[in-house]
Amino acid sequence: MGIPTEPIGSIPRSPALLAALADHAAGRISADVLAERQDEAVADTIARLAGLGCPVLVDGEQSKPSFATYPIDGLTNLSPDGAIIPFADGHTRQLPHLTSGPFGYLTHADSYLRAARRHTSLPIKQAVIAPSALSLLYPADGIPGYPRESFIADLVDAAEADIRRCLDAGAHVVQLDFTEGRLALKLDPGGGVLDAFIALNNQVLDRFTAEEQARIGVHTCPGGDQDSTHSLDVDYAGLLPKLFGLRVGNFYLQLASEPDPDRVLAIVASHLPAGARVFVGVTDPIDQTPETPAQVRDRILAAARRIPPAQLGSCDDCGFAPFADDTSTSRDLAFAKISARLEGTALAADVLGG
């Protein structure tokens, strides 16, 4: 029995690319030269993943400014002092906020997909930011002449276009990054913010056919940045039943770093839609110790005791550098963890097939 396995997204950039980014910021190289260095990094990422035997590839987000802000990078109607995301170690990340309308994407994710496609004929997965995350751009006190209702209508249109362009460009799967799902329960334990996020995301997803929804997935995790998380202390039990109400065919769940994974798997088993697949996280990107293939195998077999193997896959808990933090986890460590995921998944498949 084969078990599908997929990466989540980001992989730390190489020292050469980091040097090129610094040189560009300092004016020592042009944007065209930087683009060449980024394309080389994409080619190297794809070649290394393919060399490990990865059946579904990603570009490692080598040229994304971050998983969350790529659509708005370069927009002029933004102010930097938006919503703050606090992490457990005390550091924060801050989103911008919109200062005027209308809202639109400056960059669509299919541009990354098409660039990656030049380097391989293997299946490529494309991550996009969930519209719920970008809804945080709208300021609480509103924007004169641009009501929130108009912003949401523009956001839904833009998010649909982002997903559809990736599907049309041949993405194996389009993955919505929804790290704010668990964080919503930390900010609002009553669940109102999470309910609004789910409803907004489904407003976009409802624009796709059942066949298209089968090629869409959603990833959730408690965040991962500078070896810290923003919501690991929030009970998964509050998120998962609502998460499985999202109308997608694939769910990618952080699990390797959970303190009680079997409890989480029991919740998953009770709520996973009949036609959907759940990819369980078997490697922890913020743990500096590489997993062994045997550890990965055992994590998958534990999941298979709760979830029908036909609905089961494996993944990494999160991207390895989602906020462009390329030094907390090394590039080589990321590939070592991915290698363990691939080998361990094959071992588990042999056990389940036998």
C-alpha cells in the first residue's frame, strides 16, 4: 500500500542566496541578477528534492518574501503597523495594514509555480496564503470610503484568482496556508474569530467545483519561526472539528511536535470527511535533531491505527523557513528531515501493505 507524502513549503535559503539578497538590499547587484540567483536556488531545491525521491516537489519558496505577504509585497497603500503575531519565546512578527482601497494582489502564486516548472516535469505543489490571514490587513477602525464589505469582496475575488491560476498552471495540489486558525483561538477563546475565518475561506472555496476542491488542501500548524511557535499551547480540540468543515480534499496537520498525538488522532478520526485525506506531520522543523526513518515509520503506523490508510498521508509539520528565517534551521538539516520522512513513509507503507 502506497502512502502519499508531501512537503509543506519553505526550505531555508542557501548562504549564496542570502548573500545575494544582502547585496541587492545594499545596491551592489541589480534586481535582474538577484532574480538569476533566486532561480538558481529554485533549481537546486528541486534537484535535491527529486534526488531524494520526493514524489511531489515544491520550490522551497526561495523567491517569496514570506509565505504570508507575497501577494502584497510592493503595494503602496500599506502601513507597517498592523496586526502583531506574538511567539512563545517573546519575539513577534507584524503584518502591515491597508490604508486605502481598493485591495488587490500585486503578485499571484502561479508565477512561482511557472518558474519552478521550468526545472522539472515532476508534480509540483503550490502553497498560497489563506484569505483569512489577509483579512487581518483591514484596520479595526475602518478606511474612509472603503468599507470592510468592499474589502472582503475584493479579497475573495483575489484569493479565488490566486488559487485558480495555480490550478490552471497545473499545480498537483494548491495548499492554503492557515496557520492563523489555531492562533485565532488564542486571540478569541470563544471561537468567533475562528468561525469568521472558516466562513471566509469557504466563501472562496465554494467558487470551485468538487473536482477542483479535490486538488485543494489546507495546512494548519501552531506557527514555526526562530525555533518558536505562536499557539502550541492552544488545544487542537477547539480547532479540528471546525477545520474539517473547510471544503477541500486534503488536510495537512502539524502532529510531530504535539505532546499527545494519539489524542489528536482520535479527534481527527471522528471528524475527517469521508472523501478527504489527512497528511500527518512526522517531522518537526524547529527541532534541531533529525528524525530517524524508524521514528517516522512509527508515527505513521500510530496514525494508521486511528485513520483508514486509504485516507492517510505524511508531511512535515510546517515549512522550514516560513517567515524567511533562513538560519534557525539549516538547509542541510531541512533536507535531512525530508529524507527521513520519505524513507520512513516507505517503511510504513511496507508494513501496512504486508
